[in-house]
Amino acid sequence: MSSPPRSRKTCEDNMSGLDPKVTKYLAMVADHARDGILLLNSEAEIVWANRAFEQMSGYSLREAKGQTPEQFSYGPQTDRSTKTKLRARMKEGKSFRCELLAYRKSGETYWIDLQVDPIQDADGQITHYVAIRRDITTERATAARKDELIDLVETCPLEILVFDGHTLRFKHINAAARKSLGYSQEEFTRMTPADLTPDLDLGDFRKLLAPLATQNVTTVTLETTHLRKDGSSYPCEIKYSCHTSGNNINFIAFSSDVSQKKSFIDRLKSSEERYELAINGSNDGIWDWWIEENKIEFSDRNRSLLGYSREEYPDNLEAWSSRLHEEDRPHIDEAIAHHLTTGEPYSTTYRIRAADGGWRWWRSRGQAIWNDAGEPERMIGTNSDVTSLIEAQKNAEQAAAELERRNQELEAAKTAIEHNALHDSLTGLPNRRYLEREVERIAAATTEDDAGVDVALLHVDLDRFKQINDTRGHAAGDEVLRHTAEVLTSLLRESDFAARIGGDEFVVLCRDGANKSAVCEIGERLVTALGRPLIIEGRPARFGASVGVAFSSRRELSLSDLLVNADLALYRAKEDGRNRVELFSPELQAEQRQTKQTADAILYGLENDEFFPVFQPQFDADTHAVVGLEALARWRRSAQETLPPAAFLDVAEELNVVGQIDRLILGKSLTAMRQLTEFGIDAPKLSVNVSFRRLMDPELFQELDVLLANHAGRVAFELLESICFDDCDDEFQWRVDALRERGIEIEIDDFGSGRASITSLIRIQPQRLKIDRQLIIPMVRSARSRQLVEAIIEMGRVLDINVTAEGVETMGHAELLRTAGCQTLQGYAFSQPLPFNLLLSLLREPPQRQAG
């Protein structure tokens, strides 16, 4: 089960000693901020982090506390120069903002917008830093994709003008169009096509584009004149296409300057001499069609553009018609007929097969010559190879379409992300963030009339859920969680709100003025329903639920306070036997306050060096000589009170300082060993208790390489059997092997109290087993206990593992253990744990007196 959520009061307590204004400000941010916020001390170590940081990074406050962000949040791909500048600015007491690549606990990278500001006291000394992190991974990826598509349009050789289908105002103009027309992008955003073509009637223009918006046609072509910013003009041919997205309509204009071709055709019509010149010198293909005789002539350029000789492409209509793309024939015929009927300019684009078998895009323009009777007798025109332009246009259209598609995908992804951000993916229930929003909504909607109405929160935690996960697998665990969500949904009233806030924890928010009896009845129904066996794959899975209940008026509504109080009630329900409902009471709060005082005292004790080691000697079973020392932690809470680990270890574990205590005890114990050597005493082997968290500390080996420089082969780490070595992964095994490589022996403490298997002992290969005192004490009066202890000793002999017995209270115990083959004895029959001065006296005595 996860630790209790932190209230504003908890946040302020964690920041005790700060300026009250800073404390109040950070507590408010903890309730409302969406960005990750860190409070660092003057050494840049984390002393507090808000919930958004935990969700963003994957690290809890307990994991991050005491570390610098650089120790766990940045990695090999993080820009070193930016980190260097950040450290320099922090030392100078200056604010700094940057973008950095950070690492989540899972190893996944993400980009953050980081703002770091110093906090100074009245003397101008830096006491703390505030760091604000914003996840900008999605924004950076979106901007990169948009920039890529915009660059494609921007570098296109065609003049591309995009304008809004409703207002006709330009939205984006590429570089080619800006260069040709002389206007800046900003100037274009205030213009419409009518500003480029003053005689353009916008009403007629809208009618021209209407078939595009209704998708009756894919393109519309218009020949017109564009007016440049400097007052000059040029004829152009514009092809329009349309892209729609919902109610958004965008038209894309692909414009080409046809000044040269227009001028050429005009000159061609004015004189035969110019016509001959054009045929001989134009880069375009020229064609001349005598309509009545149905004869046609092609210029050599017309043929060479397609790679044909005169013999391969003779002057007849069949040579041209046979090479047309079948799909384009209808609109070619339609364009010619329209021109000969109306006299409007002939212009069309079609595909024609080249000599290499490929297709070329041609733009064909022409003008008919009418006789005195008004009948067309001749038509002269040009053919241009526009294959590259058509392909560029298609690429631009595809790019625009792709840009629109990706924008739609991003919108859909945004919607999905927002939904996923507010719901649990496994059960479909609202998550903690949604719960926070719901509480904020209730508080915002509260009026004077309903300010005194009670709101209740039930914190539901599943009992025996871990056993189902461990024995039946995570798939079965997921089925239990989904079933719990269904039960919650089926039993709640319409006005109640259910959410999954993590792991096997659920909450129910009763919003409609619920009284205590009604709320407790809901809790009892939940406990009863979840206590029934759930059939999974034909087998019953039995679990249960404990429920803690807390109340608050809407006037004083605070989710953090409700969760903290409901958590306290939930803990009491579990302590009292589980499968029950417990109400929050002031007495529970008093107990919590006592725990908080102990926690504060532990932190104070660490700051003021109140933790120290004592040493319990270990004796050879045959000679009674001292052969080892076990360092045990003690807390000198006052001059009159010294406490053993049992009095503070649970709270220290909650504070995540057990590793710090382990480190301190090891350091002081090694100092004591050096002092023994200085006194001329050959110090025995030292055993030190090491917690699992300390063993997995990333900085452990770096510290050990310094601390154990002169103690190789003289130190052993005691690991509790309750760690459950059978479940430990390759990382754990690697660390055990790394300790052994440094000359540190491995001992299994309290053997017989956990569940380590023979296989795990063979894999870990400890040097020593310490039999739990609960097995040793009854052996003087219980034959069964003696047989069990003898079996463990025999197992150690077979596996070549030395055996130490703890809890040797009498010499009767000592003799039984010696006879059974136990090598080392530890207990009050020989010595209590001793401070250094008494240990020194003991080690100076001859062996035969040490056992006294």
C-alpha cells in the first residue's frame, strides 16, 4: 500500500525552518500547480517536491529527497554546457531559464522548460532555490513536424498563396510568391486576392471557387493579372485547390508568371514574321492547326521536348492524338470546343507519352483566328513541358494535406491525452487528477447556502491484493482491480464520485450532504461485496477491502486534508483486523502528530550527530575468543534516553533515511576499527546491517571505495532474510557480486524468520548464516527446536556456509550449539552490545575471561 498522500500541512511541516511566506506559497503551489516544482536547499539538494513533479519524473518525494536533480534526473544526452551554465548561475545567485533533456525513473527521456530562482534571507545569503519544470516534449515534437512541412512549402519553386475560404484573407505565402509580388508575410495577412487583382469581383470569385468547396471539382484554373507592390503588373495563370477540415476551408493558389508566353502569342498573332521567329527560336513547342482542312504542323521543339524525330512524330493529328492519356481526352476536347464557341482563352493541361515510354505533363495554350464570316479557320498555340511544376504542385498539395492530417491527428491525440490524463487506463475510472478537479469544482460552486454541507471521502484499500499478484500473476491482479471498479460503480449513488488513485487504492467522494450513517453504510456494502470470492480462470480469488472515512464541510473543503484523515482511519482499520470501516477521529490525528514529532526528532538527530554504533562481540564456540563484532545502531535522543532500532526504524523507513543511518553507522564503526588498531589491538571482523534500499543505492559503491580503502576483507554486510532473495532480480545479484569483489563478505541475518530457499542460498553464496534468536531461545527445553537448529547447522556445513547463533542467553545454549557444530555464538550469555570504551576493555582481556 502506498504512503499517505501529503496535505498542505504535511508540505509545510516538511519545509519547517523556512520563511513562513515561502512555506505558505509552496504549500499553495502543491495544491494547484500543474508544473513540476522543486525546493532545493543551498547545496542544491531536494528538500521538497510537488505532486506534478512526482507524476512527471516517476520519482516519489521520498526517492528524490536529499539528492540533487543532476544525480538522478539528467543523463548522458543532457546538454553539458547548459548544465554548467545552470550551476554557475545558481552559485552567483541569479535566476536561469533553459530547456533541458531530462530522464524519468523508467529511463524514458523528456524535454523540460526549466526555471530556477534563488531564495535569499535578509542578509542576502542564499538559503534555497525554487525550480519549476514544464514538460514540453509534445510541443517540441509538434513544432518540429510543422516546421518540416512549412519548409517544404516554403522552398517550393511555385508561387503558393493560401487564403481563408470564409474571409478570403491570406494566411500563408511562400518565399517564391513574396519575392515575385514584393509584399512581406505580415502585409499579406491583411490582404485578399482582390488586393492583387483590383478589378476582381469577390462575388464572382467566390462563385468560381464554390465547386472546390463542395468537392464537385478538384482544381479551378484562372488567367488574370497580378499587381506587384511597386505598382508593376504581370499576367499569371493560377490553379486553385481546396482543403477542408470541419468548418475550416482553405484555398491554395499555385500561380505562374506567363508574361513571356503571353507576349509571344500576342506577337505571333500580329505577324507571320514573328510567327516564323517563334517557331525557330522558342523554347516551347509550337503547333499550327488549320481547322477546316484538319491539318497540323509541329515545330521541331515540340518533338524534341518528347524525344521524337520528325519521322516518329509526323505532322498529323493522329500522331498527337494517339499519344494522349485516355483519362485526359475528354477535358481536352471540352476545352477546345469551349474556346471555339465562346472565344475565351484556350488553356489546358494534359499528359502525353514521350519516346522513352514515360508520361509528360503539357500545358497547352492557343488562340483561334476567325474569318470574316466569324468562323474559326485556324488555331495557333504553344506546348510547355510542365512536368516538374505539376509534380512540385502535387508535392505541395500532399504536403498541405499531410500538414492538415497531422494537425487533425494532433488534435485527436490531444483529446485522447486529456482523457487518458484524467482516467485510469485499466479500470476506466477517473484518476487522482480528475478527483482534484472535481473537488476544485465543488469548492468553486459552493455558496453561502450550502457552505456548511458535509462532504465525505472513503479511502478504499484492497486487502491481500499483493498475495494475488504474487501467486496468481499480474493478469489476475488486473482482473481484481477491474472487478473492484465495477463493484464501486454498481453500489454508488448517482451523486457519488469514484476514482482510482493508484495501485490497489480507490476513493469514493460523497458530494450531496451525506451523513455519517449513510456513508458508513456505503462503506459496509463495499466491504461485504468485495469480500466475496472472485472466480478467475475457474478458481476463486479471495481478497477484501478496508475503508477509512473522513468528513469535511464545503466551506473548509480540502482534498489533501480529506485524504490524510481518511488515510489515518484506513491504517487503523487495517491494524484492527482489516475488512472493516473506520471513521477518522481526533485521537487518530494525535497519534499521527506523535509520529510526526518522532520523525522531526530523527531528522534533528541526524543533523546533530545523535546516532552512533554499539558493538556486540561474537565468540568462537570452542575457545570463546572474540572473532567478530556486529555494529548496532543506537539513537541518543537525550542524555537520559538511548533508543534501539526498534524504537525508530519504522519511522525512519517512512522518512527514507534508513540508508543515511546505515551510512553513518558504517562510517563510525570503521573509525572505531582504526582506533582499535592504533591501540595495538587486532580488530575482529566487523558486521554491519545494511537495508535493501541502501544496497540498491546508486552511490553505494563509490562511497565504499573510499570508506573501505584500508579495510578490505575485514567487513561483512548483513542482509535480512525477509528481503526474500527468491524474488530479487539480476540487479540485486550484480550488487551482491560487486560487494564480494571488494572484499566484503555477505551474511544472511535472522535466518529462519523469512522464506529464502536453498536455491537462493546457492545463488547468493553467503559466507555466513545467522540463525534467528526465535529459533535459538526455545532449544534448551524443546527437542524439536534443537533438531531444527541442528538441521540448519548441517545445511550450512553441506553448503560450506559458516553459521552464527544469535540470542545465546545461557551457557546451556552455548554448549548445545557447540555440540551441534555451530562455529560462532552471539548473545547475552557472553556480552551485551558495548560502547567503544567497554569494547576496548573487553578486547584487552585474555580469551578465557572474555566470555564472562
